[in-house]
Amino acid sequence: MLKQFEIVGYSKQPMTNDGQIRGIWSVSMLYKSNSGMEKTHAELQFDSTTGTLLHYICRLFPAAKVKSQNQSFYKQKTSAVIKQLLGDEYVKQFEKAGEFNITEPRYNKVKRQVGQTYLNYNREQFHIKIDSDCRLEDFHRVPIKHLQKAVR
């Protein structure tokens, strides 16, 4: 799907991790339909030192009808995404603890179903959200120590 997007902006900003200053590259992308009326925005953020994907968000225009899926559907699709993005060891950890919150938010006045989960592994927390059409909507990768500092 991202092949159809046009890059409309990028930036580099500083990030501090364990006292070490690194950069984050942010890339903004836009997709316009043939009619030019529908627009979809995606954003990706990468650690500029390691190239690690830290954040991905994409809100696609939903189908007109809500597909209902169950926990096992979301677990299977999330396992496939984790394998692609992170590798087999993360899939093993996810399959031990993967639980989902299934919601039906509205996007552009259309209700649809999404499943989201959190995975804590290897001193990081991953938030993954997949829609009922098997599309990755959100991916966030955050060191757990940053979450602990934010709670204090």
C-alpha cells in the first residue's frame, strides 16, 4: 500500500537515549485517490543511528461496512506483523502474552473494528493496532524506562 504514497515531507530531530543524543528521521506520506477527494496520511519515524522503526501510523479510508473479527484473528495477524518487523523471538514472546482490546472507532464517519495489543519484551514496549481488513494502523516502539519516567 505504501508504494502508492507520495513523500510530502521529512525532518530530523534530536532524541536523547541514556544520555546519548541521536536523531529521529520522520517521513510524512500522502495518498490521494484518482478523484482527489480522499486523502490518507502516513507517518514513519526511524532512529537515524540504527535505522530501527520506532513509530508508524496510517489511517486508511475504511470499507463502508464493519467486518467483525475475533481474538484469534487479531492474534494471528499480529503475529505475522511482529515476525516481519521484529523477528521470530518477539513472536514467541507475543504468543505467550498477547491479549487484545477490540474496539470499533469511527474514522471519517464510518465505524470499523480494530484490535490492539501491547507487548513488553527486551526492555521495550510495542503497541500494535491492526484493523479488521488486516492492515497495520499503528506501531510504536518505546523503551520501558521512558514509560516509567513518564508515570512518575
